[in-house]
Amino acid sequence: MQSASTPWPSARRGISCGACTRSARLTPLQLQRPGSQAADARVAVEQPLLMPLPEEPFETGRLFTPRVDRYGQIPVRTNRYSVPIRLIGKRVRVILHASHLAVYDQNVEVARHGWLIAKGTVRLELDHYLEVLVRKPGAFPGSTALEQARSAGMFTPVYDAWWSQAMKIHGERDGTRALIEVLLLGRNMPHEHVVAGLAAALRAGAMTADAVALEARKAAQTETEPTPDARIPGQASVAVTSLPEWRLAHLPPDTRPLPSVAPLRPVASIPPGKRR
């Protein structure tokens, strides 16, 4: 056994530091058997013989199967998360990842939340409770889901401005119900289009969900339609014909004779008192 003062054998033989580093990466078996292949060389030989990786991604999350309680929430570890209210009483599948969790009803994803680190906290999403709140609009102003939506930046000030005007016109109950109907539009429209529709309806004084939906569709069409400057250079501008004009231009000719009042002349010559 060599003492601590005995120099390293490679240093006595004058081997460079690079050779020392390469020899340090070798296993003791390779050091005992000179001329043996390194690990990366053997991997290159065995790589073509290995089976290919599966096409489906490998799930790295942890699986939970909680049951939805009567409040539309599920327990995951020490916290609770909301799911759509229609799933009350059902058992769902939860995949917990490092930063978020996904909730599945059979094979359909129904909710996705950021993972709460603190213990005993609750994460609620306002969209999960809209079916209940539209029937009970009085519970909407003080709901915890609304407070969390405000803190998350999803319930912007334009919602509050439209809501206050709607309550002035329709009353507190009907104005709140109209706002909830506007929030339901977010299930079929992007959030930015709904916000643009709210701002346009607020400027026009239209405090109905139908007006917001119309303005939101206009905002979506404005994004998809090309601007006049985006036309290809050298391309002639195309005149747009309205649908009523197109229909009138393609109507078949009318060959019927003009109406006549000749059959009514004998009746007109009879005095009014003797007509039957």
C-alpha cells in the first residue's frame, strides 16, 4: 500500500495531465486490461442493436384519483383545486407534475392548475362555477373564485366598468346575470376578443351579452381580415358586391303579364248601397 507521500505512478512516468484525466474516466477493469474499448466506443457499437424509443411520451407525473366533493373541489396532497361543477360526485384522474397538475375526466382534460406549494390553500377557477352563479347571481360579487380571478389578472377593470353600467340599467340581479353570460362567452372565444367586445359595447352603451358577443366577433374578424396595405403589389383591387345586389342580378326574367283592374270595373259602377 502506497503512503500519502509516494508520488502518483503516472507522474513518475512523465504522463501528461490529459492522459491522467482520460485514465481517471476509465473503470478499474479497463485500467487492468490495456487495449480494451472505452465506454463511448462500446455504446456506438451497441446503439444500432437497441430498440427504438416509443413514439408516445413517457408520463413522469404522479397519478391521483380523487373524488369531486359537493363544492366542486378535489384534494391533492394538502391542497384543494376546483373542477367543473358538473363533475360533482365523480372520480377524476389527476396527474401531478413539478409545476402544475392536470385533471382528466376519462381521457378529456377538464382542468389545469398551477401547483400550490403552501399547505392548506385552495385554487378556484371562476369558469368552473358559472353554471351555478348564473342561477344564483347574488353569490357572484363575494365569491372566492372572483377574488382569485381578479388577483390573477383575468377579471380586468373593463369587466368591472361594464358590470357597473349593466347594474345601473338592468338592476343588480339582472346586470350580474348579464355579466356571467358574458363570462360564458370565454369558453368559445379568446379572452382578448371578449375584452375587446366589452370595451366596444361599453362605448356604445350596449349592456347585453349579445352585443358583447357581436363586438367580440367583429374584433376577431378584424384580426383575420387583411389590411388594404397588405395587398400584393400589382394586384388589381376587387370590387365587393353585396349579397342583395348579387341576388337581384341573377334573378330569372319575369314573363308574367301585368295585373289588370278590368274585372273590378263592373263592381265599381254599382252604388255602394246596392252592393252585396
